[in-house]
Amino acid sequence: MLRSVRAELLKTRRRFDWLLLALLAGTALLLGAGGAPDSLQELASGYSAFFYTLPIVHVLVMPVGMAALTSRLWDAETRGNTRKLLFTLQSRGDFYAAKTLLGLFYLLVLAGMEALGLLAMGRVYAFTEALDPGRLLWLLVCSAAVEAVLLAAFTLLQLRFSSPVLLLGVGLGCSMGGFFLAMLADIGSMGAAVLYAAPFAWFLPLSDMEMAWDTAARQAVYLPQPRRYALLAAALGVGALLFLWGRRAAADREV
């Protein structure tokens, strides 16, 4: 197993996967900021605004991002068509597990980049609101859990079709579908219920911050909401099931 992990690390040389991670984190933070705050009220709720907007941005960015990351993880096997050779040199189970561990490590790096970027933006914009470490940790854990589900699902597609174009197409479809479901959720409870049936949009119901509009003050008010621990557990369970499914698919795959 350690040899398989080392082999995956060697494949990343000169592949610059960290650039993709930095692009995803930077895009999410810039879209989540929506511009520099221009009032004392916005400075006083700067972090809360991020905790509300980042899950929405993740719905749009991360499905495509995870499709691209999956394509990068399987780049050598897809372009070089080396899977048959590799399966004669190493266990298929170890091969798939090493790919998964590398992908999970990338998700941790992505979460770290977002956390550091958020702290940096808070310093640059001089937010007067105190950062709640618990809310930041909840955001990062939930985001990573849903991203892991997406990564495992796209890996299954990669094993079945070996087509980066298909992965990106499905990722784009999930992003557009998540945006549509987000709009439905704003309309009523029916749209909000549909979010639970779409794992690629679980960023939204896992958010622990909501926004209300104060008509009198003409400003947004951010309110905490109960955390859905059951949904987080479901996301982790779905991710584990997809991993086992992918491991079985890799073992049965004809090359």
C-alpha cells in the first residue's frame, strides 16, 4: 500500500495539481466576497456573510472543480492508457485506495487554502466581527465531506468511461442543476426539500447560516441555524459506499 501511495505522489511531479486547488479556493473566496465591503454594517458581519455565501458558491464551483481534479488524478492512466500495465505490477485495491488517499489529501489542502484565504481577506478588509472558529470548522468539514462524495462519484465515472470530457460535462451539469435547486429553495419549502435528494447540492442544507432582509434598516441580517448533523453523517456514509463501489469496480474492470 505504501508503495502505491509513493507511486501516486511521484506521478504528481510537474503536474502542478496545487494550481487547480489554488484556483478553486481563490474563485470561491472572490465570488463569496462579492466585492469589498463598503459600510460599517458589512464590516461587522463580514465573516457571517462568508459563512452564508460560500456554500452557495461551492454549489456552483465545486462540482466542476471535483470533475477537473478527478481528471488530474487519473491523467497518467487516461492519456497513457497504462492501466493494464499497472494492474500487472500492483494490487488493484491498493491502486484505487492510493488514488483515494491522494484525493482526500487534496481536499484537506483545499480546505486549508480556503481557511487561510478567508483569514487573509478578514485582515485585508478589517472585519470588525470576531471570527467564530466553530463555524469555520463546520464549514470546512461539511464542504470537504460533500466534495469527497463528488470525488468518489466522478472516480466511478472515470473507471467506467475514461473520458475527461464526460467528467467535465457531468460536473457542469451538476453545477447548473445545483444553481437551479438553490433558486427553488428560495421560492418555498418544496425546493428546499429537493436539495436533500441531490448530493451535489448538499453544500446548501449543511450551511449553518441564513440571511434575512431587514426592510426597515435596508440591510442583510445573518442568523445562525441548527446544524444538520444527520445530513453530514449521511454525506460521510454515501462517500464511504461510493468508495467501496469504486474499489469493487476497479477490481472487476477489464483492461
